[in-house]
Amino acid sequence: MTDHPRDLAALRRRLAEFAAARDWQPYHTPKNLAAALSVEAAELLEIFQWLTPEQSARVMTDPDTAHRVRDEVADVLAYLLQFCEVLGVDPLAALEAKIERNESRFPMGGADGPEG
């Protein structure tokens, strides 16, 4: 693996520079990026489509499948970050706020599990 910046801001800049160098900004509308994000998430799901829960838990043990999973995770994250960039959403702040809302909505000690 090469030595690349791993912080979110640097990755967002790198994605923006990549798109700008190819004049892709006109195509990076919120609608197009949301659609692309959905497609990439579906491609990630496709890897797991017919696996049993046990097989899905071991998916990273097969090098070819693990490579596909990593590529689709990268695609999903890239489109999500580009989507956030276009709309001015701070993804980490959005996640933090959502976790805080969920902590209030779903207090600890609930016996019913996530489906409450």
C-alpha cells in the first residue's frame, strides 16, 4: 500500500481534484451522486446475495472476494463523500448527531433489541 493521506478532509480533496481534472463536476449533481451511491451499495450487496450468514461472516477469508468487498466499500465511500461535498454536509458531524439522536431514542437496557 502506498503512503496516502488517510484523513477524511484529505480524501475529500483528493476526490474533488480527481473529478476536476476530468471535468466531471457537471455530472456530480446531488441526484446523480445519490444514484451512483445506491448502485455501488447494491454492488456490495450483490457479493452477499446468496450467502448464508455463516458464509457472509467469512467473506474476507477469500482473497478474490475480499478484494471485491474492499473495492465496493471504496466506491460507496467515494460517492458518499462526493455527495457530501456537493451539498456541504459534514459526514462526521452528521453521523455524530445521528448517534446522539439514536442514543436518546433507544436507551440502554431495552430488552426488545433493535426492533423494539
